[in-house]
Amino acid sequence: MEQKLKYSCDPNSPASEGYGSRMLVADNDSVLDWRDYFDHHTLPLSRRNPAKWPHYQPNYREVVAEYSDQMTFLAQRLLGLISESLGLPSSCIEEAVGEFYQNITVSYYPPCPQPDLTLGLQSHSDMGAVTLLIQDNVEGLRVFKDGEWITVRPLRDGILVLLADQTEIITNGKYRSCQHRALTNAERARLSVATFHDPAKTRKVFPAFEPPIYHEVMYGDYVSSWYTKGPEGKRIIDALLIKY
């Protein structure tokens, strides 16, 4: 606990970096999130401050920095392929997002004595452009598809790609962000590492196609809505749908 407190973040600030164990209430106060996490600010480089990251493993900070660089390259490549698949220049989505604000969040889901009363992470879609996830061999992640929750089989050597809300807006709904959640269990802990790629808070995001089906939004306003109202699936992005 002494080490956790040394790196603890502000639980009331979404911009805070470090260790946290925030419990978010969902489903009429009946279900709680069940998760410890450590958040690293890795991009832009002006935000990167390895002194705020743990150092109990001698090369931990160097590994995080290198992992950040490799995930950035992969995110750029993926957004380029999505752009090309829609007949757009390969740089279109990346230019619409602007400079990446990248966070790497390590999440630990301890065994839960009453898993029916908790979620590892409540149902939501990620706010930014694209999330790249690695996980251990313990099942827990579920995605919502065709009206049902589907368990994602963990692949220790695989990187799971979760498209996020701003990519859905930019592609005008041609690509959909992934609604997902994490379940707990009573016997086994689970570990995952998510790398988020988001626009700057001052970035205006809008569809690249006509007619638009989403309103333009300032990303900072989108984040504020996400944290003040709560995600509850995809209700934040659904609120931007244009009614013709």
C-alpha cells in the first residue's frame, strides 16, 4: 500500500496519472466496478514523464516508452488502412484526429468473492480513436454484437483492436465503435494493458462524408459528457446522432 500511495492519482480527475482503484457505480447503484489500474501518459512527448512511473523492475520505464512508440506506429497503420478501405487518403482519419494523446492503462482485476455483484468494467465504448489491448490468458472481456454479449477468447500473443467513438464519427458510422465490458470471477485474477489513442481536448471532430449522421463535437466536451453522465453503453455517441 505504501508503494501504491506513492504513485496514486487523483480519483476525481480523468487527466490524472498513476495508480488508482476508483469504484464506479452503475445499474441503479447495484453493480460496482472491480479494478485496480495504473495509468501512464505517454504522448505527446511533452506529457511523458517517466519519473511518475514505477521503477521496481529495473527496465520498466524503458519498456513502457518503447511499447508506446510501437503502439503508436500500429495505430497509425490501422487508421490508414481504415481510411483506404473507405476510398479516402490513407492519412485522412489520422489527420482528422490530430496529434495522438496516448495513455497506457494497466488494469488488474482481482478475484471477487461475489462476482454477481460486480463488473470488472461497466459497459461502454472508448471515447477516442482506437484502443489496442493485450491481455493474459484469463477470460473476462466481452463485446456486444448483434444484441448479445460475446466472450473474447484471450490470445496472449495477440493485440485486440477496439475502435472508439471518434473513429465512428469520422467514418460517419461506416465503422462502429466497440461496446465492451469486463467480468470478474471468484477464482482467478486478470491482467490487461490498454493503449488509448485520443484527439486533443481542443480538437473538433466531424464526419468525413455527406450527409453527416453525427453532429460535430469538441473532443473535450465529449470527454466531459462521458465522465459526468456515465457511458451506459454507447449513449454518449448516440446523443450526437442527427435526426433528419
